[in-house]
Amino acid sequence: MNTYLEQFNNKNEISHEFFEQLRTYAEINNVPIIKRDSLVLIQGLLNIIDAKEMLEIGTAIGYSALSFVSAKKDLHVDTIERNELMYQEATKNVKMLNKQEQVNIIYGDALEVDNNSLKKYDVIFIDAAKAQYQKFFDKYAPLLKDNGIILTDNIIFHGCVSDQENLSKNVRSMVKKIDMYNHYLNTLEDYTTYYIDSGDGLAVTMRKK
Ligand code: SAH
Ligand code: MG
């Protein structure tokens, strides 16, 4: 993100240092956390639509979930993580910031979690295994409130989705799935999607009225 603009977004001085530490941890340990510009965009959206309930698929170390609830004090996030190490790290970080009331981490595979144990959400943030995006969407879209939005991160995957040459087999296969997902969103008759060139690409999907 543009460093000039960045300075204005660092208002939350108390936790600013903590979030910087999480960023450093993520970088060292190759945890793919959200890009700053997409984060700021989502923090704005959460406040604009006055979101109260959010579902996140893919917690990792809790960086995004903690950033969301720090930007909106009456927001509650249910977030699903299947990797035990990540789950533990996230649990630790939520405690460090004392956000247990706002962030509920569900340990499990998002494709296996029982939908009926969840709520209805103003925002659903899809950010787990990229090859499964369509499955996550189909499974969780029914939990979206009428005026809610579904956000999907990494829809350009470092630019690889539009330029698929010179990629390893595994990456190409994943990138093809993201591409299919982007087209899939575009074919849905009941939803409109806005594809935003922010961070690693962010899709904003809403129900047609
Ligand atoms: N949202 C985080 C980053 C998430 S990275 C942030 O921006 O800070 C993606 C995470 O999704 C990884 O930790 C991975 O373990 C988890 N994940 C992948 N597939 C999953 C699944 N099917 N169910 C639950 N978690 C999953
Ligand atoms: Mg992401």
C-alpha cells in the first residue's frame, strides 16, 4: 500500500505495534495474510454497512479477524480454521488482544462444519484453500442475510490468474480453479459481483434485489 496513505490508516496506535508483530510473524512463517489495502477496504465496508455478524473461512493466525473487530467494536466474527498450529496461534493472539468476546475461532474443516450450528451473517469472508472457493461459496451463501455481502480474497493470486505461463503444475491447477470461480460468480443469476483490484484481488458479491 502507498506509504503516504498508509500513515493515515495507522490510527489505532495501541494495537498498531501488535499488528506489526503479527505481520512480521506471517512473513517469516509464510502465512499468507491479507494485503493492507484490501484490509483497509474491508474495514471501511464493515462500518459502511454497519456489520454486526461476520463469518470468516480461513483464520490463519487471526490477523484479519483481529483487524476487523479492532475497526468495529460491535462486530462479532466466527472464524473457521482447520490447521491445528494456526488455530493455536490464533487463539493465543485473540487472548493477547483480549478479544475473546468478539472473535470466536472454530477449529475444523470449513467443508465439514455443521451449517446449522452457525448464525446468519452480514459479511462472509472467504479466504481459505483457493481450490475450494466455489464449494465454500455454495455451502455458506445460504447463511448470508438479505443485505449481506460475500467477500473473496486472492482472486488474482499474485497476477497468476491472468498470466498462467511459467507456473508449476500445482500452482497452475489452483490458479485455474480461481479463474473458474471468478467466472462462476459472474454467472450467478441471484448475485452481482464487483471485482476489485486491491491487494491480491477482492471480489465483493451481493444478492440482487
Ligand atoms: N484470513 C487470514 C489468512 C488465512 S490463510 C488473514 O488474512 O489474516 C488461509 C488459512 O485457511 C490457512 O490457515 C489454512 O490452514 C486455512 N484453511 C484452508 N482450507 C481450509 C478449510 N477447508 N477449512 C478451514 N480452514 C482452512
Ligand atoms: Mg487471503
